[in-house]
Amino acid sequence: MEPVPVDSAENSIRVVTTSCYNLAMQGDTLIAILSRLVASSADSLSPAAAQAVLQLRFSASDQQRVSELAAKSNEGELTPEEATEYDEYINAGDLLTLWKANARLALKQNPSAV
């Protein structure tokens, strides 16, 4: 996923929050609960915590696995287990994007802390 520039943090939060809200309404899955937690704590993220969140990345092996699953998905060749795994990666990526957007917004609202 490409980083979102600081000046578009509000737009990023709006888009990802909508996506996470839709996911959260599917039930109380772990990712839905975490999405609500991240969205509700946006105002209380300290600058140090925001900087730490912005450093989070998927490992190289996770990125490789997502690429493999995406290719199989595009070919219509995912097994049911792989489809579930791919969905979980997508959900985790959405959550990470929301968290990073909140971090960028926290830093933008407190530029002296950067």
C-alpha cells in the first residue's frame, strides 16, 4: 500500500473509516472490533505513538503471500481456505491504513511534535 500524504489524511480517514465501518457491521469479528477501537481513539494518539504507527509494515513474507493470493484470486483459483486468508490480509491492510491515517492526522494537528 502506498503511504497517504499528510495533507490528505482527512480524506483517507473518511474513505477507510467507511470501509471499516462496513466491515464492522458484518459482526463482532476481531478485525471489526479492532477497527472500532482504532477509529474511536484517533484523538488520543500521542505524537510518539503516531510516529511508531507510521513505521508499521507487513513483512516481506506477508507481502509475498498477498501477491500470491492476489494472483490466484485474479485467475479464479483460490481455494476456500485461501479466500479466507486473502480476506484476512485485506482486512488487516484496511485496519493498518486506518491506523496510519489517524496517526498522520494526529501529527498534522500537532506539527510541533514532529
